[in-house]
Amino acid sequence: MMKTEAKRDEYRFSRLMFILVAALEYFVALTVGGAYLAKLTAYVGMSDAMTGILTAFVSLGCSMQIVAIFFTGLRSAKKLVCAANVADQALFALVYLTPLFPIPAAHRSMLLLVLLLVAHLVMNVVHSPKINWMMALVDDDKRGVFTANKEIVSLVGGMLFTFLMGAVIDTFEARGELLSAFAFCGITIFVLMLLHTLALFLSKEKTVEKTAVRVPIRRMICNKNLLKVMLFAVLWHIAQYATTPFYGSYEVGALGFSMTFVAVLSAVCSLTRALCSRPIGRFADRHSFATMLIPCFAIWGVGYFINIFTVPANGKVLFFIYSLLNAISMGGINGGTINLIYDYVPHEQRVAALALQNSIAGVCGFLTTLAFSRLVDHIQANGNTFLGIRVYAQQVLSLFACVMILLVIGYLLLVIRKMHRVGPSES
């Protein structure tokens, strides 16, 4: 017993490093998404619809996770993960330097688009092996609490990070020096990249027996549990990517939020999510992640319902309430959806299963944004009217997402909760 405990403690520092890794990745994601990206795209002259598509590159990039299936047989993923993350974060840093390049405006927009897309693609190539590397260091009966602790550190750190970034950008903008703000963002991402690489380098990796690639692929095709979990992922990705990519431009555009207000909003939401994550994680460990996800998605659905009525006159109040509800729900959704794979898929299939699920759901999410970008353009081109009703595009999208969340909850109740969880002998 003492020997087992000693061996388990061998990875304690590595788990702490992975909590730091997740926080640094979250800071980068904050900088290259939402209102921050909308500020950059507005500067280079991109429309709200195009900004939404760029934001959805997060989802399209997930399609590259399919490549991780071919890494299933690797004994070690460390070198590959470190190299890929250096490359993708360097590209993210360059995204914010594109306004400084002495090239025509049209070429600058295209360069920004290419850099952002390639960065997301490279990042996702190694996402599944990295997640498996991390989760292998955690006991199965402690995954909920570990995931919660990881999120709490990211969220509290993100709260301070967004305050700093928002204040700096607003200060530069007030001086008429927005280019300097973009340069600051690029340098910040580069520093985060160095710290992220060091944390990964210091993390240990559990050695695993080499597994033939064809085995998990063949089993995945026949694994009904995995197919059902994948359909669940597709449904909630459609809801998310019909709305979220268009909210950033809505905040800094029609709703008129300053970057400081965005930072305050993000900070309050981060604190809320941090307070909720650990109780939600303990609930999931006690009852199951499928059971935990049902109230989380219900809360998210209420948030979307509120956003149906969000307009400039009440934007600071209603979007604030939506953001709080979103923060509470994401305290369980982000970790819970990943852990469904660990609940219902055998150990040897998990890297490939997670990669396949994220690839398919990611493509579906991006295609959803692409389809709804046409609707956004149509509504805005008609003076913010739809079917003769005066309405903003984001209100219509929120209504659609609200309906999709109802479908997701029904699917969790009628399908996912009735599935057989993988036992210790199977995992």
C-alpha cells in the first residue's frame, strides 16, 4: 500500500505543472478570441460575420485532432506536444502583429486569417495526446476534483489577466495608439509560450505499452457507446457555434462595451465559475458526469433564453446575467464532456476516441458558424430586421441555441444516462 502511494506521489509535481499548462493555454485563448479578436478584426476592416467565422476556427481546428489517431501507438507524446505547442503559440503571437506589416489591407486580412487557422490546426494535432498524458496522471475517482482545481486556477488567473489586458488596450486606444496595444498582445503571447513550454518540459509522463493503431480504430467503429457520446458532442457544438463566435463583435459593436467592461465581466464570470467548479466536480465524482451535465446544460439554456431579449438598451444587465449563467454551466460542461469519454470508452481507445469525437464535433461546429454567418449578414444588410421584425442577428441565434439545448438535455436523459459505464477492469 505504501509503495503504491509513493508511486502515485511521483506524479504530484507533474499534475501541478499541468494545472499551470492549462492556465497558460487559457490566457492565450482569451487573447485570441472573443472581444479581443473582435477589436483586432474591426481594426483591419472585417465584418461581424467574418469575425464570427474566424472565432469558429477554434472549432474547425478540432478537425485536425483526427491526426491523433495515428499517435495512439506512441510510447511518449512529450516531444511532439512541446514542439507543436511552440509552433501554434508563435503563430498566435504573429496574428496580433499583422496590422504592423507593411502590406496592403486586403493582404493583411488574408494573412491574419491564414495565421489564425494554421495555429488552431497545429494546436489540435496534439490536443488529444496531451489530454491523455495529463489524465493518465490522475486517479479515475478523482478526475472531477482535479478538473475543477485545474479550472479554478485558470479562471482566477484569467480574471487578473483580462483586467491587465483590458486596461492596457483601453489605455493605448485612448491615446490613439491601438497598434501599440496589438504589439503588446503579441509580445504577451510570446512570453506565455515560453512559460508554457517550460511547464510541459518539467512534467513527467507515464510510459505506456505500445498499441497497434488498427485495434482502437476497429473497435471505435463498433463501439456504440462512443458513437452515442459523439452525437451528444455534435449537438452541443452546434448550439455553441451558432452563437458564441458572434457574441464578441456584438459586445464591442452594437452593445458598445469597452474593453475594461469586458475585462470586469470576464473577471466576475471567472470568479463565479471558480466557486462553482469544485462542488460540480465533487458531484460528478459522486453521481456521474452524465448526471452532472443535465443541470449544467439547463442553466446554459436559461442564459441563451435571456439573450433573446438582449439589446443595447439593456445589454449591460442582460448580457451580464447571460455571462454569469454561462460561467456556472461551463464549470461542469468543459470538463464533463471530456470525462464522458473516460466514463464510457476503454482505456486503450481514449486518445483516438477523444480525437475522433473532437474532430467530428469541431467540423460540425465550424459549418454551423459558416451557415449562420450568412444569416448574420442578411439581417445586418436589412437594417437589423428579420421576417419584418426589428431584431439583432445575435437575438435570433440565441433563440436557435435555446432550442438546441433542449434537445441536448433530452438526449442526456434518454440516451447517455442509460449507457453502461466502463468499469475498472475494462479501463
